[in-house]
Amino acid sequence: MRKLPFVLLAAALALAATRAAATPAPATSRLSVIAGDREPAGARDAVTDADLAKLRAAVDADAKDRGARFTLVRALHRAGKLDEAVTAARAWRAADAYNLVVVRLLGDLYSELGQRAQARRAYSAVVELLPKDASAQRALASALKQSGDLEAAYERLTAAALMSPDDRRLAFELADVAQRMGRNAEARQRLEAIVGDTATPEAVRYPARQRLAQVYHQLARDQPADAAAMDQAIALLKLTGGSENDIKIYLTWDTDRSDVDLWVTNPTGERVYYQHKQGALGDALYDDITTGYGPESYTAPSARPGTYLVQVNYFGVGRGNISEARGEVVIVLDEGKPGEQRHVLPYRLFNKEDTVTVARINVARGGSR
Amino acid sequence: MKSLLSTASIRNLAALGATATALACGSAPTARHPDGALAGGSARADLPSTPLRLPLELVRARGVVRVRTGADPTWRPLTAGTPMTAVREIEVTRQGAIVAIGHGDAAGRLWLRAGARLRLAQDDQGVYVEALAGKSRLRRSAAAIPVAVASRDGALAITGDVLLAARNDGTTQVLATGARPELADWSLGLEHDQDGAGIGRLEARGASEIGEPLALRKVDVRVKTAGDLAMTEVEHVFFNPAAETREGTFRFPVPDGAILTGMAMEISGRMMEGEIVEREKARAVYEKIVDEMQDPALLEWEQGNWFKLRVFPIEASSEKRVVIRYTTPLARDADGWAYDFTVGLPETGGTSTIGALTVTVDGKVAAKETNVAGGLDLSVPVTTTVAAVMREVRADGTYTAVRVTPARSLFGGHATAGAGARPPRRLVVVFDTSRSTLEGRPLQLELLRTTLGELGDRDRFMVLASDVAVVAHATEMVAATPSAITDAAAFLDGIEPDGASDVGAALAAATRLSPTDIIYIGDGVPTWGELGKAPLAALAAAAGAPIHAALVGKGASTELWADLAGHSGGRAMMVRRSIDAARFALAAAHGGDAGRIRNAHLALDAGASGVLYPNRATTLWDGDTLVAIVHTPTGAPVPASLTLTGDVAGSEVTQQVMLAGAVDTAAVAQRWAVQHLAALDAADAPREEIVKASQDHGVLSRHTSLLVLESDEAYKLHQIERKKAEEQQLAQAPQVTGGDLDTLGARQASLSPDEIQPGDPEIKIPAPRDARSVIVTFPWGETKVAEWDRDVDAWMVRFLIDKDTADGDYQARVTVTHADGRVEVLHLGYTVDTVAPAMRLTATRTADGYRIEARQLATTSSRRKDADRVEVVLPGGEILMLAQTSWGRFEGLWKTAAAAAPVTLRVVVRDHALNQAALELVIGQ
């Protein structure tokens, strides 16, 4: 268990400079990722002083209007007036002490300002206010993951899993973080538990099998002596299209009762998404999760030369505590192969119907296949 | 009177000599200090005859304060702003008061409870105090003029904070306040504005929606004691003067430690009993009925110790009667037990007077007043017999409560450690600055200031602001000066509540500072870092210091900190009001003034079954009594004993607690249920389980409310089981047949002998062996539970008739609860007789000797002819037993020749109660 040092913790949220965590691409790979945006187009459009004056007036007119408060903070953020955005957010929080959206907004702002300790205090207030709420723990884990603090995210997910021991999606998320922290043995154990549990919904079991295959591959690479056993284990997973694919994309998000969708447009211009799950190039979307958290996964066993556009769309929101959706897209290139690359791309969606282009995957001609 | 110095025992002389020496050197006195329990010894110190030289200043008074000065025998009022000198006696009535001994507390400060009377004196050695009546509290700092109290143990020099109580033998009982802070509540209440106590208030709203307090025409407080508990019923009669029907909110402050057990409201002239209903259902039924313009009432917890009752409708120009019932422990007095009841009318808002107030305790009127304004503080002595072991038998099993008082020997030499004797303290305050403390911050800061304000000049402290990170307020521990305390508070005030709570990090940080004590002030819920109870307990244990936790805030929980405090020798308290903060400060700052058992646990014997509470570690101070309650399911044997374990200064101590001789007592199951509900809550038990336990035992939980409906039909309509009604019916009209007892071989219940002397006779009841219980209630109120006696094939009970019992006829009531729940009651008469029969003896010459006759005479004390044996001792030593010819008549023939000279015979007479008399009969005169 992590111990916090005495006096203000220098322990860090790697809040800045974590646009996309990635394993380096081998020189031989024909696949590469170009990171896109983390917020919807237009989220950073210029904001004039006149716009801000109007927004301030709206807040003054109705101090309880959360929408007006949110818009003002966001506008100040977009305008690069971070200190003012913090002031506006603090004023909102002072009047609306238990609103989790503003709590998280403050954390985001402190993060951008490089005030790591403050960011951690602000974010962590979510679980202080809702200590027995698994979804609050999960939302905080998401923020911490995005800030690069995987260790803290892992703790929050562990706490959430204790509160919701039967939540298989949560278990999947915990396994995912364990894998990303390099705890492959633990990730294997957790994923095998998910896959082996007959109560696991197929929408979770299938991505778990995919991830388990990745873990087996990694373990085989780490311990060549075990390679045969791992291959056997992979075979038993009976993955459609096998466990070695050019492109694998996972989408997860942090809100319950909401629907975020993964859109992947292949080089032919064909969009593979919930209404069109099977692409003409043999690529496919596995399942459409409409009740929060994901995961959704996209697989292109054999990528065609050109560009794959990876987008996330906020389809709908239910009655969750936090209406904003944020999460991660994990892109695995050369899955199950010696040169496997992994790119983690955080995103944020503020409103229903928002869409953000998180990455472009370029596929060069020729290559290993 | 002489100086205390010349009359005290040698031991006490030594103590005072030390004080005098210390005074001469200008340093703090080093005399003995009060311990946590009753002082032993027999010497009594007389006070010097000179009255107080220092002026006595009134600091605050709620009651009437009077003093006697010099040689003047008259009582004169002591008023604010007019200090009085030469005071030799002070008394306070109705409500308490605070006085300073000397300007600026030169010799300390006194808190006097209503009914207190103190004698004060002063000579060159210092000030002397003796409690003549009631309770008071004394505080003296080490630097103040010496003060000694005339205790049973001689003169006790006081440094620190002590509670004083007058004993029947004229001495003063002295207790360390820190060991028993709850006993100081009355004094703490004097320092804070009165927000209401003892009685409820009803605020009504009409069409205007503006609330208005209704006049309280009458309050009847009816109290019945049972064992160490008091069952209080407070009946309020409000009056709605408006010409419109209104809806109202009745608020009632339940005393600390009370179990709210019921409520009733007058509806259409009939008092309707409330039922415990699942909270959401109760609300739904209430709303539905309000819509239908009928009469419901819904009682729910509001905040702190206040309960709220929604009342509708309150008819125009009419009275509304509301009854609240609760159970509280009796207060342990210096010489016995007392029922404490405080009426506090709120100083702002609410009802300002009570038209008529009556307080009745066990049928005796303790107070009867009209137009009561300003409140009243009563401490009514109760002549109750509190059994060490109490029992209540119910359908679901037996509930056995035992009062566990650790033997003084367990504390060894640690019982008398005093405030002045202790080494300087290094106090670490872990101050929760997390987001959840947003609303509780003012109370937290008050706790900080009050607690640090209790420290001595040599004590040091450091404050750790704790949320996801830990920040120290200073680079090293600082002396507990007023300015340092102000600085620490300002430091914390500058930290906006934010973040989660990393309790583990805070405990680790505190440990690194090698504290003598750790104070925690926060909501007590870890939300970051280490969350597990066991690892956190290990971190706390590593500190090796007592942990005192003040749990503050809406989501505050004692769940973790009660364990940490219990293991370490500290206390965990919920703090909701200023008075709680003051109590905590006393406990935290002065808890070390008395010996204590840390990590005290109670356990059932191996193999015994049952659920025992308390089931967690706790701290027991010298003089503490813990009530342990075990529920044994029906059919399982009640455990024979419990074992108390713990450690005193690192040495393990053990005490066996026997459960034999249990006396049937009311509310034992309810007491158990309160702790059971808390345990269920802590374990996040399913709501349904908590609701069921609450309803089964008639104790409110956070998931239940008390709902009063207008009629039995209304309860039926809303599918609410009438448990209260059944209980009432059972209590008021038990099934009395006696038939089943008669059919058991025509054997009668018997008391043998039925004419008895004081002593311990026995009652035999031939009830079926499988009866759930056989309980005998004696005329003086005591109840005893009969035990099945295999040898006589009957239920037996022995009891004790006090030697002071007047001769006469009495009846014992026997209640048999059969296996199927049916109750039978029968009455057994018996006679207490302590007078030997008076007899008239005669001897008549016959042909072959003398006919000796004995005839019982009626006396003023007894007209009963109850002599049953008359024996005559003949000259040769032979015994002649006279035969009984009728009630009170005996005769026999002594065959002998005529007496040549007078002969004196000794006659022994005995009655049914075995009273015996020896008489003389002279023959041949």
C-alpha cells in the first residue's frame, strides 16, 4: 500500500506532459499513431471578453444555475485565463459545495496550472464526499489515470471493487490498470477470473479474453520458457480472428448510465461503429455498451495502408453524478507480436453529441504482414 | 474550629506540609491528588474557622446564589459584579452557578449544581472547601493559591479539575473530572447558552406559514426506576390560541445516552401510541394521511440529540397533548443513585415559561411548580436496589446485563496518578482538513481551542493538518500558551477544507513526533491511502500513546476511532455541540489523572453461546462501571460468567464477572438492542435487518421512525403492526387463571413458612419445568427470577426480608410465563412477625399431678394466635410438650406428687415465625 510522506507530498500526479502514454514504436513497424485532441473540436475556440462578460452576467443573474457556472469556467479555461477560471470555479464550489463536476473541474485547472498537490486535494474530495460510492471512486480513478497517476488510480479502483465486488466491468478496468503498471501476473489473475466467471456478461468477457491474450503474449515474451504454455492458453481463448492483430482499440469511460461510442473510420472512408459493426476490410467493433464504462473494442486484424481515424462520440447521458464523460482510448498496434505498441489517449466530452478525434493511425505500405 | 493542619491525619499533614513548602518556595504544590474512584480512609479534616479572605465573585448564575459571611447567620444573595468577602458558606438552588475564588480565579473556580452547599475557609496555608450538600466542581491551576478539600481521606490538595460531592457521613467525595467527564455535564451546561433541555417545544404554522411557538400549559414528568435505569415519560400539553387549524413541528431534546422508546399523541381525546415503522414507509403514510386531512404524527431524528415530530392538525383554540418516553441510566451519586432531570428553557426563541410542571419519581412528587421560567435542575435521590446482574426473559431468549466494575486492585499503583504528578505532555493533534469537514470546521476549531486550553504550562503540542497530505503547523512542538493556541487555530483556519482523508499518513506522522497523547478531530472516516481497519490499528498501536478522538460532522463515525481509542487507552466521542466539545476537552486533557485499563475486552466463557455487547476494546477508568449485556437464544444456557481482560501500564489484568443471581429487570433487551443496532449499522447490515431489529426491540434506528395514527383501524389500513398496543394490553391485563398451577397435582405455590421473621425464606412455585420464566415481585418493588429446582420439582426463589420491615401481612406477586407465551399471575400472602407470643400459664392440681395450660394472649402488635409449640422444662430436665387443643391453647399433664415447696418451671413458647419466648411458671405456692 502506498504511504504518503509527511508534510506536503511531493508525490506526483504526472499531470502535465501526458498527452499520450505510449510504448515506443519499433523501427520496423508500418503502423504509427498520431495523437489527436483530448477535447471536442471547438472546445478551445477563442473567447472574447464580451463573451466572458455575458457569461459572468448570467452567473450573477442566477447564482444557482450550474449550467451558467460551468459555461463560465469552461470559457475562462478556453480563453487561457486559468487563474480566473480557478477563481470562478472556487466561487461555484463555495455556493455548491457538494457538486462533483466543479470539484473535478478545479482539479483539472490546478493540473493545467502545474499545482499538483492542489490538484490532488481537489480531485480526492470526490471520494471524501462520497466515500461509499463506487462510481465516485471510479470517476476519480479516471481523472487520476488521465493525470498519469496510475498508482492512485489503482487504489481508487481497488476501493471501488470492494464496494461493488460483482461489477465485472470494474474488475476489467482494474485488470487494465494493473497491466499498464506492468503487473502482468496480477492482470492475468484478474482477467482469468473475469473470463472464468460464468456471470460475466459477454460484453465484458470478450474484451477480457482479448486482453488476456495480450497478457499471455507479454508473459511469453518475458519468459520464453513459458511460451508454449502461453500459446496453448491463447488458443483456448478461441478469439475470433486470433490474438495477433494489426490494430486493436479499446474505449472506456468513467460514468455510469451513459453511452459513449467508439467510431473508427478505415482508409476506405467506412465508419465502423455501433450501427455498423462489421467493416468491409475485415475490421469489426465488438459490442455497443450503452450503460456506462465500456469497454468497447475495435479490431483490424490486417490493416490496410492509409489512415484510420479514431473518434469518440458522446451519445447520451443518464442520471449519473457527473454528466461530463471522460475516459481513455487504448490503441494497441501489432497486437500479440514482438513489436506490440500501446498508446493511451485520454479524452473529455462535455456535452451530449460531442465528438473528439483522439488519434489517427497511419498504416504504411508493405511491412510485416 | 481548628486549623486543618492541626487536625488532619499524619498522612494528610505530610500532604499539606508539602503544599506549604511549595508555597514558601513559590513553586507549584506537590500534594497528593484525587484518584478516579471514591477516596478511602477514615480521617476527616475540620476546616479552619476563618472565612474566605479572597473575594468570591459570581461568574455566571442560572439559579439563586446565596452566601453567609463572617459570623452572620443570615443568607445574602451573591450577585454579578458585587464580589463578597469573608464568605464561609455558599448555596445554589433551582439551577447552577459558577463562582471565582478570588479575582481572576486567584484560587480557582467553582461550579455549583442546584442543591449544592459548600463551606469555604481560608488561612495562611490556602483555601479550604467542604461539600455540605449536592454536587460541585472545582478547578485550580498549579500556579493558583493552594486549595484543599476536606475528603474522607483527609485534606486533599487540589491541582487540576475535580468533581466534589457531599457524602452522607459529612465528608466530600473527590473524583478526577477527566476520568468521569460525563459527570461534569451539568457544569459544562452552565458555560453555554441553554438551547433547551428536558422538555419539547411545538411550533405551529397556519396560513401565514410563519412559525410561532405554542404556549406550554403543562408538563408532567413521570419516572419509574428499574435497576439502574429510569423510564421517563414526559407529557406536554400545548395550547393553540389561534382561530385556525395549524400544522406544527414538535421538537424534543432527548438527554445524552437516552434510548427513545416511544411516543403518544392525543387524537380526538384519546392518546394514541406510536409505532416504529420503516422510515420511508412512515413518511409515505404520513404524507398520504396529511393529504386526507387526518391526524398523523411522525417522529424522526433531526440532528444531535433532537428529535422532530411533525404534527397535524392542531385544532383551533385547543390543547394538543404529546408524550415522549425514553430510558436513561440513573446517575451514580456519592452514596447511592439519583435521577437527574433538567428543564432548560431556550434562551432565545421557543417556549419561555411552563404553566405547570410536575416531576414524579417512583410515585413521589419531586417537583411541583407553576409558571416555571428559567428552568430547573433536579437530582432526585432514588432508593432503588440495583442488582449487579439483571435479566429480561423474552420470547427470543434471555438478555442478561451485568454491571462490571473493575476491582481497584487491578489498577495497582496506577490508580492514584494525579494531574500535578504527571510528566509534561507532548500532544499531537491530528486535525482533519478534508473536504467533509466543510460544515464542521467551526466546531472543530472550538474543540482545538478548548482541548489545548486545558493543557498545563509545561505541556507542548503540535497540530497536523490532515487530508490527502499532512502538514505540520510548526517545525517542532510548542508550549501550550494562549498565543500558541491562537496561532495554531489561525494556521488551520487558513486551510480550506479540501481533499480526502489519509488517516494512515496522519497516524504515521503523529508517531514520528513521539507523542504522549494523540488527539484526533475530524469525521473519522478514512477515504485515502490505507483504508483497512487492521492496518490502521497497527499504525495507531505503533504510536504507543492514548488516542482521544472527537468525531465531528454530518458523516462522522466512531466505527474506526472507538477501536483505536479503546486499544490505546483513550476515548472516542461524537461531538455535536459546544457542551460535547467541552466534555471531550476534559476527557482528553485530564484522562490521565486517574488509573485506567487499556484495551479492555469482555468475552463469554469458552463454549458459551450468545451475543455480547460491548464487543470491542474500550478504556475503563478507575471507578468506571461498564454494563455488559448478553443475549442468549431460547434453549441455550445462560453463560455462568464473563471475563474482563485488559492491560494496566503494560501488564495484563483479568477479572471474572459472574452472572449468577440475576434479578428480572425491565429494558435489558432494549439496552442490548441499542448496541446491536449500532453494530449492524457499522457492519453495513441490510436495511431490512436493521428495521426488524429496531421494531422487535422498540428502539429507533436511523432507518425507522415513530408514527402515530388516529386509530387502530388506521394502523391496520396501512399494514402497520400494533406492537405497542399488544404490549400495553399484556401489561395491563395479563391472563390470570392459576388453573394450570392447580392442575399440577393440586400442588399450590407456597411460601415456607408463611409467617416469617426477617431473613431469607423461600418461595416454591410448581410451574411447569418448560415455563419461560417465573418471576416473583415483592411488595417493595424488587423482582426475583425463580430457578428450576430438580430436587423439589418446582421453581424456587429465595429472598431477603429486611430487618426493618414492619410486622404485618404482605403479598408477593408471581408471574409465570409459559412456554407458549401465556402469562399466569398469582399472589402469595405472607406475614412478617418479629414478636414472640405472649402466654398466660396456669397449673391445676389433679389426682396424679398437675395440668399445665398455656393460653396465648392478644397483644397490641399481634392479635394472631400463632403459637405452635409450648414446652415445659421439668425439674429433672425432662421436657413436657403441651398439646395444642385449639388456636392459641395448649395443655399437658405433669405426673408428679404434690409439690411440698414451690417449684419454678421454665416454659418455652414458639410461634409459626419461630419467634420464641421463655416464661416461668411457679407451682405449689
